[in-house]
Amino acid sequence: MTELPGKARHLALIALSQVLALSVWFAGAAALPGLQDTGALSTFDGAALSSAVQLGFVLGALASASLGVADRFDARKVFASGALLAGLMSLCALLTPPGSLLMPFTRMIAGAALAFVYPVGMKLAASWAKGDTGLLIGLLVGALTLGSASPHLAPLLTDGLDWRAPFAVSGLAALASAALILSSRAGPAFRRAPGFDPRAIRLTLRDPGLARVNLGYLGHMWELYAFWAWVGVFVAIWTQERQLAQSISGPGLTFAIVAIGAVSSLGAGWLADRAGRTLVTSLAMTLSGSCALLSAWAWSAPALVMIVLLLIYGITVIADSAQFSAAAAELAPPDKAGSILTLQTAMGFALTLVTVQLLPVWAEHIGWRFAFWPLALGPIVGVWAMLSLRRRPESRALADGRR
């Protein structure tokens, strides 16, 4: 296969820009333990810091797709504008008092801005594809994972900023991303996409293959963002109850738990192209759901057991993410693929509003030891959906017949 001129350089710029900009996403989750120490946040307020970003992203993604923003304007400038606004909103959070309504409002605007970053960056990366689309999607999901993990490093890189550190670091990183993306360019496969087609809603719900892919995706999303949003608090409370040294299980561990998934995104994409999408997604969800259940047992086991389990959880909870988008694109009619993918994303992130908001309520009622148990419901449904798809004739369209 002939390498496209400049491909490696521009993909590296796009991926790095994604990592920097998407650090804004979980700045609120990384700041949450410090914010809770102020005593100004209720359980609802803490959950709202993450769910507000999800809500903003859903609204922004639907608006962007409906208006065709990335097609009407230079995609790099759209990305840069989104990164700039997200960075400014993260920095604005520094000026808002903990517990005020202004902080979740800034998070919602940041989420809406990121809807002009992540999907647009995915499109820019895919425009360089030449027989390696699955790998490139995995690359961008890996960038999302690293970006989501990076705010947890902020307390280790700053001194004296307490809960403000993740907001400050992610805000500056997003501003750098806005400048960096302008040095990249789209590949030769960049094409104008059709606007959002509302008729895709009916097809998504009634087509047997697409319905199962999207049900699998919803099972995956039920688990993913709630785990990412609350694993830092889970680790902090576990550390306190077990009286462990902060150096063993502090923010660095939380960063590792989320960031390690970047590697599995690439590996799962490579494997799914060869072994099958339904197989890889089912295996990943089986493992991640098992980790959710076993976390309660590991709570009282030696510390190393919990650390290893959470690292495995971090690997498996994101490994299958890109494969649902790939499967939907393979099963969708070509003229409706963009609308179906937009709808899939909107449904998935809308569902995360429920789990992100309700998980801490469950944990405070039953105990943080059992916090992740409800997350296993998503993988159970998701595995059923993907194995059901595997038995259907539509599955032969996946990965060149590799189901």
C-alpha cells in the first residue's frame, strides 16, 4: 500500500490536538475529590459536573450535524473554534464558586464546544484512510481516552491550585490545541457529508441489524462514562477506607486506569478487522462487566488486586468503543450512514446522563464498595445484542464477512 504524502505528520497533529482539547471533558471529574473537600457540593452537584458536559455534547452534536457546520466551513477552523471555546469555559470554571449553578453551566457550554472537536477530528483523520479506516478510528478513540485521562495528572503537575488544577491545565491545553490543529490539513478522501436525515431515526429503530448494533452501543455507553466520571472518587474513598498511602493510589492511579484504554482501542480495532466485530465487542463487554462486579470483592483484598482489576477494567471498558461506529457504518445505507452515526452518538451520550447522575446516589445508599455493580447491566444487554446480531445474516456485512 502506497503511503499518502504527509499522512503520518498530519495524523499526529490531529491526534495530539484531540488529546489536548479533550482534556476539558473530564476536568470536572478530576476536580471532584478536591471540590468535595470544600463541603460546598451535594451529591447531585458533583454528578452535574460530568452530566452537564454530556448534555452539552449531545446538543452540540445534533446542532452541528443538522447545520452541516463541518461541511460549510474549513473543518480545521471549526475544530479550532470548538477547542478555543472549550478551553475558555474550562478557565471560566476557575472563577466560579463551588456549588454554584455557574460551574455546571460552564461545563455544559464546554461539552457543546467539544461536539465541534471530536467528531470533526474523526472526520479529518478518516480523510487520510487508505485501507486502514479501522485503525484510524481506533487512533482517535485512543486520543479521546488519553484526553479524558489527562486532567487526573493536573494535581501532580501543579502546586497550590487544589480543585482548580484540572480546570487550569485542561483550559490551557485546549487553547494550545486550537492553535495546533491549524497546522494540519485534511486528507484526499475528505468529502462533503449530507445533512442529517430524520428518516434515519425510523431505520435505526426498525432495521434488525442496526437496532442490535445500537443496543450493543447503548450497553457499552451505559458503563463507560459513568466509570470514567466516578473512578477517581471510587479510588479516593477506597484509599481512605483502606488507609493506603496517597502515593500508591492517588491521581496517578486514576490517570493510569483511564489512559491505559488508549492502547486497547488500537489493539481491539486491529483484532476486530481480523476476528470479527461481534466477537471483539462481546468479549470486551464480558470482561468489563465482570470487573464491575468483582470490584466489590477486590475492595477488601490486597491493594494490588484492586489496582490490577481497575487497570483491566480501564483496558476493557473502552476497547470496543470504535467497533460500534464501524459496524453501524457497514450496515447503514451509504446515503444515510452519517445521519445514523450522528443518531447513534446522540443516543449513547444521552444515556450517559442517567448513569453519571445516578451512580453516586446508588453508591451513597448502598456503599461505594458496590458502586460499579449497576454498570454491569449495560454489558449484559450489550453482549446479548451483539451475539444475537452474530447469528443474523446481516452480520456478514461486518468487517468483510468477519463477524
